[in-house]
Amino acid sequence: MSKAPYVPPQVWTNEAPSGGQFASINRPIAGPTHDKTLPVGKHPLQLYSLATPNGVKVTILLEELLALGHSAAEYDAWLIRIGEGDQFSSGFVEINPNSKIPALLDRSVEPPIRVFESGSILLYLAEKFGAFLPKDPAGRTETLNWLFWQMGSAPYLGGGFGHFYAYAPEKMEYPINRFTMEAKRQLDVLDRRLAESPYLAGDSYTIADIAVWPWYGQLVRNNVYSAAEFLAAHEYTHVQRWAEDIAKRPAVMRGQRVNRTWGDEASQVPERHQASDLD
């Protein structure tokens, strides 16, 4: 016997549990759920995060900056366990009122500057250190085009395709088809662009690549949602080439380990407070 079709009520209320992997941390209101002061280390930059695709964008950039010799990019990385609701503490909400990782506090200035949303953090750090963001207007604009492309596109990949393909409590054909169509369209956008140049903004590796790679590069490498076969990721040959080239960068390898609490032990550095933590 088939289910009766769902009919939305006139006014939605949060009465029935949503189910799924993240049901325990979903709620329809903002603000803190408990009081907790965030830890603060000795370095100018304090990062509060988890090694999700959004989280590793920032640790990759920080490790890339350190590899270039920017010692002022040294940072303390503190683990935020989003599955346990750490992002709803009063201290975290003070830095990011949206309660999403990553969040950064720059204590090299007075008063300290809070930076939230991964794209904003990448742009802030690139401008602060004058790296991975071209200075010429055309190169800068093309980089920002792709940075903001990722900001607008990834919710369809994560909250759309990833949620219904990997996390929803039951498989539903309509949303899986809808968001698979969009995920493949986005991969085709990237593939066509990367057929023209080695990196998204042109000949240089930039914060655009750092933003897009943890989602789409890891998607085609089968490290996001285990969906490479389902999406026929091998067809996107230029994305595959770009994804593998970036995966080989030492700073990318290091950045992926920070705030990571899963996988083999060698891949995990839950909290980083000095460079030797990644040795």
C-alpha cells in the first residue's frame, strides 16, 4: 500500500522529528543553546572548525600561506564537533551568529576581527597576506567569479544532492534526480572551464581553486558522498586532472588533516597548535 501524498500544513510547526543523520542538530531558530567560552591559543589566528569540505578550505589556505613563508599565518585550530552541538555554544555564536563552521578570529589587530563564512575567510586571508588572489583587476575578478560560484553552487551539491543521495532517511526518486541533474551540470561547467586553463581563474592557483576543490575535486575522487560512479565522474576528464594536481600539493595534504576526527589515525590532527603537529 503506497503512502498518502504529503500535504503541507497552512503554517509549518516543528513537531515531528525530521530523521536522518543530522536530525539532532537541526532546529528552526538561531542563537546559543549553552554557555561556553572558546579556547584561545598563542597565535594571531584562532580557527574554530571541523574538517568538512567547508572547513578544510581554510586550513588548506593557511598551510599554503605558511608554505610561502608567511609566518604571521601561524594559527591555532580548535575542534568544533558539530554532531555534538559545539557550534551552538555562546562563544562560537559570538564569532559566527549563523552557527556554522569554519569561524576565524584574527587577534593580530585590536579589537580582534571575527570572520565567518568560508568564502569570506578565504578572501580575508588572501587580502591580508597578498597571496592566492591576483592583483590585476581581470585576474582578481575572475578569481572572485569562481569563488562566489562555489558559494552559490555548493548548497545544491551538499544540501541538495548529498543530503538526498547519502543522508536522507529514505531514498526518494524526485529529489535525487533533481539534484543529480544539477550536480552533473555543475561538473560540466567546471569541466568546460578547466579545458581552457589549468586552474579556475587561469594559469595561477588561487583561492577559487581552494574553495572549489574540497567539494568538487573530492567529489570526482570519490571522497565526498561515495558518489563518483553514480555521477559518472570519470567523464569529467579536465576536472579529474585538476583534482589530482591539487591533491598532490603538500599544503593541501596537511590542511586536510587538521580538525579531522575520522579515517586512519595518521590522517587525523584534531587540533593544531604548532607546525610540528603535522609532522
